[in-house]
Amino acid sequence: MNRVSGAAGTRGGDEWVLRRILDSEVRADPYPLYEEVRAAEPVWVRGRPVVVFASYAACGEVLRDPRASNDRGHSLLFRQTGPADGNRTPSPPAELPSFLFMDPPRHTALRRLAAPDFTPRAVRRLTPMIRELIDDLLDEAAASGRLDGVADLASPLPVTVICRVLGIGTGERDWYRTRSSLLGQAVDPYLAFLGVPAPGLARRRQAEAELTEFFSRLAAERRARPRDDMMSRLLAAETDGERLTDEEVVTTCRLLLNAGHETTVSLIANGLLTLLDRPETLAALRDDPGTAAPAVVEEMLRLQPPLQLVHRHAREDMEVRGTPVPRGTTMVLLLAGANRDGAVFGGCPHAFDAARAEGSQHLSFGLGPHYCLGAPLGRLEAELAFTRFAQRVVAPRLAAGPPGYRPHVVLRGPASLPLSTEGIRDRRMPWEAAAPDT
Ligand code: HEM
């Protein structure tokens, strides 16, 4: 067993590696650090009930184990209180948790109610709407004469799509976007690695309260006058013979807005960045999008997971790959490390290879009961965005140097992607066929 022994800020102990993961300087390439953690696995954090895993086998085992809970109530870390200076005071959830942070059976019941809107078949019906949105965004960029892959495509697309699915107006999409982006840092592992909440706690609490108020108002409106939308369906739905409370509907909608937005932004933004260096992949997307796009998205998910890590808490004493993990321990699972584990992903696990046979075994959507509900939607948005980018954007290149990254550890992605191009082709070109060679 590998007890972390490095003194704070010193090199030499595994704790140093964990601290480095939080460092914004490494955001552009955190993968060598994940390798180090995998080589030293299991890595225990001194003084806190926290263990970190980065191998495919360990991450997969924990995600499948019913004793590994996603309810923070089972975590000693989230229950620990510290001295009055607040340095070790944890950040308990201020609001009622969404079903992501519940265990079965309540998790199962609530998830089941949201599931019909996110099946592959339900999601495929959104294709015309998503295509139109992408073409509108590219037209706006063409008209403005500038294209930022994040601000003009990756960022506005997912928030607009999820708002349409939920049945909420898109007029204030910047308002949702800034708030859900702030909430994104709540999941960063500051508490696990340093014992302090992630920076910006007060602003996050404020954003959380504003989103809750917004959805509560909307829930009251929909209860009074139901519409043909997801929120009205959730308000009318019954589980175990009981109606959902307004609070449960609000936390579910907030989860869908946040989970369905930030992750997809990162997937598209990281993907565009990768495509810039791969003219042959852009050509494959133009020539045969039906085959190329799903494979490119899968490999992008493996190589650059939008959610780099997840937490689980031992609800009872358990063992992970022979390591005893006492009850109350928080397990940090580096999915981004697992996805590059050479034991599973052959050849060079760090290389982009859309043809690799085992690529779709990645853990980027999680595994087990909390497997991403929106996986079909995230995949579809990214497939369509990559395809249309390849078809319509002529000779895209980075306009400046390498991009800066957002400070988020878990939701990793570039902050902006200013591009220079030789033009944006007309939207009338067909989606299915190869682009004309213009
Ligand atoms: C394409 C990018 C996406 C990625 C990489 C992603 C990743 C993930 C991961 C890793 C989890 C599991 C978290 C855990 O086990 O703790 C998850 C859960 C979830 N995701 Fe996604 N997600 C994406 C897109 C979406 C979209 C578009 C939605 C749409 C609503 C969505 C909704 C959810 C929900 C509701 C959960 C909770 C599931 C549960 O607890 O049962 N995600 N996602």
C-alpha cells in the first residue's frame, strides 16, 4: 500500500502528484501525471480518507461495485468538519442532491422518469434541429468574419439543444451558460486532495441558488399550465405511486442542464482542436461522415474525456483489486488515466487512432448504474458538429498559439479556439454526401 508521504508542496511524495493535478499550468496536458498515479496506484492521501485509482481495472471495478456509493452522505471526507479558519471545512451540498448523487433504489426511480427523452431513438429525432442549429452558428460566424471554435460553436450548441429538450427558452442561454460553468468547478477534487473547497465557493453558491430559483419558478408555471415539454412530463410523472416533489423536478432539470451542457462543450472543443492537426480525418468526415463521425467521436472521448474523474464513497468496508478500502473512504477515479491504460488500449494509448478496435471500451461516460444518461445525445451533437465543421470550414488553423485552458480540473477543455480559415462554405451543401472540392 502506498501511503502518501510527501510534505505539502514538496517533490517526492505522491501527494505532490495529486497537487499537481490541480495546477492550472498542467491543464493542457495532465496525462503524464495520471500515468504517475497509475504506476503508484493505489495512492492514499495522508490525513484524509481518500484513495486515488487510475487504472482501467480498478476504476471499472469500483464503478460496478454496489458498495461504492455516489451519495456524499457515505463519505467521511464530506462529513469532516475543520477548525474555524475554514481551511478544512468541507463544502457540503447547499441544495438537495440530484439523482446523480443518490444510490438505488431512489436513483433508479428518478432516473427512469428522465430516461425516455434520452434513448437513442428519441435523440435521433433531434437530428434536424441540431443540424439547423449548427448551420445557423456557422452562418453567424461567416457573417461576422471570425470563427472561435469554442465561443461560436462548441459552447452555444449544447446549451441550446438541452434547453430545447427541457422546454425552456433559449433567449437567456448566456445566463444559463455562465452559471452552469461556475458550478462546473464544484466537482474539482480540492476537498479530496487539499482538504479545502474549490475556489469560488461563494459565487458557486450564488449561481446554484439562482438556477434553483429559475427552475422553481418555471416548475410552478408548468404545474399551473402544463405544456408538451420534459418539465411538464416530470411534474405529472409518478414513481412508486408517488408524484415527484417540485424540488425533485427542479434538481433533475438542473442536473440535465449542467450535465448536458459543459461536458458536450468540452468534447466538441477538444475534438475541433485535435481535428486541426489531422487533415486526413477531416477528409474522412467529409467523404463518409456516416462511418467516420461515430469512430472519431469515440476516440475523442477516450483520449480527451470531458469528465476527467469521478468520486465514489465506500458505504461499507470493501476491497478494490486486493486493496482494503475502509467504509467512509472517498475513492477518486481518474477516468482519463484509465482510458490510456496500456493494459487495455494497445499500441500507443496516447495516440489518436479512430480505427482502434477497443476504443469504445473507454470509461468517459462512466459505467454501472450512473452510466451517462445523455450519452446518445452527447455523441450525436459531437458527430454532427465535427461533420459540418469538416464540410463547411475551409482550411481551418489556429489563429494564435496553443489555446489556454479553463481552470476546471474535471471538466477539462480549451477556454477559446480562435481560428483562421479560407472561408465557410454555403449551408445548402448536403450533410450526407461528400463535399464538393471547392
Ligand atoms: C458528451 C459528453 C458527455 C460526457 C463525457 C458525459 C459523461 C458523464 C459521466 C462520466 C457520467 C457518470 C458520472 C458518475 O458516474 O459519477 C455522466 C452522468 C450523467 N450524464 Fe453525462 N456526459 C455527457 C453528456 C451528457 C448529456 C448531453 C446529458 C444530457 C442530459 C448528460 C446527462 C447525464 C446525467 C443525467 C447523468 C447522471 C446519470 C445517473 O446518475 O444515473 N450527459 N455523464
